[in-house]
Amino acid sequence: MSPPKHSQWTIGFRRRGPLANAHVQSLLASSGLRRAAARLRFPGLHEASTQVILDCGEGVRLEGFHSVQSVLPRSRGLVVLMHGWEGSVQSSYLLVSAGRLLAAGFDVFRLHFRDHGDTHHLNEGLFHSCRIGEVVGAVRAVQERYQPRRLLLAGFSLGGNFCLRVGLRAEAAGIELAHVFAVCPPIDPGASLDAIETAPWVYERYFIAKWVDSLKRKQALYPQKYDFSEWLAKPTLRNLTARLVEQYTEYGRLERYLDGYSIGGDRLAALSVPATVITAHDDPVIPIGDYHGLRLSSSTELVLTDHGGHCGFIEDWRLKSWIEDVMVERLVAAA
């Protein structure tokens, strides 16, 4: 199958030996080892950031952490960074990205999605991936608060999917974006769910463990509203998602919900904001075939690599990622 129009086909990142293995790449991407390496490379980054609670409209509050660059007389702009599902602003890939962008002269705002990190108390309702309105509201609030010279978005996995959907809604929301950078965003969430279920068991186990912990925290905060005890008896990812959709969203059925945050087919064709989307052929949880059916705008660059796994692209055993350099290069050019 041929690549979509406006793409770059199989470039930039190939590895040999263990780092050519998609599962090694994917597991290293968010491992504790990489988080420790990130803290060594950029010590004190999180502690030096300012915590902010954003009013995102309709009573929704989201947390973020703002960091100011100190290498240039004037900032190049502000980059809003978005983590993946059940990640946080302290995920290794977000810390590394923030450190590299600050060193390149950007201010950075690391945004927490609802019910991620230590934010379960901020909103009574549960997080789900179709809550795009509040993320648009958060980006608009960041723009109004800081009035940056340039405003840019960068996200990983589900965060990349959110970034692209914000880009589609930016003009209508009064948000002026210079660029959107998305790494391994899920295109067809239904296909991604299938892929997680058929991938080695460690992937589904990882997501279930993180989600179960999140649900327990929510139940402890709002016992009058939530009782997940029946849900958590031998949970599967599909079953948990279906229960969430049926009981706590307006979508009713799992299929409608998954389609609600799809960016497949021609949905990205209307994206007028310049964008870079990067994924790997060997991503174990985002099927590469989902990218083949995309119809993209002329301002969207799609980069498909041979190796990289899911949000990995680890170059060497120092755990540096090729994505760091590409992200800085693209965003500096955009700013």
C-alpha cells in the first residue's frame, strides 16, 4: 500500500541489535531507567516549574506546569506539551522534551489531562478521550494567560491525538497556533484497542494497572458517586472501556465512543495549522495501516520510520531519543 500524499516514506530512524526490536523500544520509552536518565540530564526541571490551575470553561479545571527559558533574550515561543494516556507531566518523554525545548529558547507548559498525575480531585467527572472541549479550553487559557510570541503544541501517543484535534478546532476557538508536533498518535482508536489486545500481554497489563489505580483514586475521592468494585474483578481493557462508555458518557456504545476521537480517513484534511506527525512501522499498539488511509492537508508532514516502537526512537543505551532532535528542529523552524 502506498503512503498518503504529503508524507515522507521510511526515513530517519533505523537501528540494529536489541534497539531494532519494537518492544525494547516501546518499553524503554517510558521506563523508570529513562525517567532517571531524564532527571540526570535536566536536574530540577520539575521543581523549578510553576504549578498553574487553568479555568477551561464549564467549571472544568486542569493542572499544568509552566517553565521559562533562560538562554535567549526573548523566548522563541511557548510549547504546550501533552502526555499519553495514564502518563503525566513527569513522564520521562515529557521531561526530556521540556528540557530540550527550554535549552532551545522556548518556554514550556506541561499540561495534565483530567485524572492524570495528582489531579483526580479537580473535577468530579471521569476522564475519557473524547473530552476535547476542555483541552481546547486549556490551550486557549494558556494563550490568554501568557500571550506568547508563538504558541505551539507537541504531544505523545494520545497526547499527539489531542494536539491534532486541538489544531482542527484552533481557529474556531480563537487559538493562534504556529505548529503541531505529534508522535505516534492513535489514528483509529478501535484498531489501536485491537492491537493492544493482540500484542504481548505486558501492554494490556500495563494500561490496566495504571487505569485501575486511577479509578480507585477517583472512587476514594467521590465514594458517593463511584463504585468500581464490580468493574475491577478480572478487568480487561475492552470491558473497562465499554463500562465507562455505557455508564458515564453520552456515547452509549463502545464503537461510537472510539469513533468520537478518531482522526482517521479525511478528518485531518481540514487541518490548516502546520503539523508534523511521526510514527514507526513497528509500533506495536498503533497499526501502521491506519496511516496509509489518511488524507492530509498540504501543510501536514507525515514521517514514517522503520524502527522506533511506540514513542521510543531510542538511539543508544544512554536512552536519548531521535525524536528530541526532530522536535526541536521542527519547532525552531516554525517559530
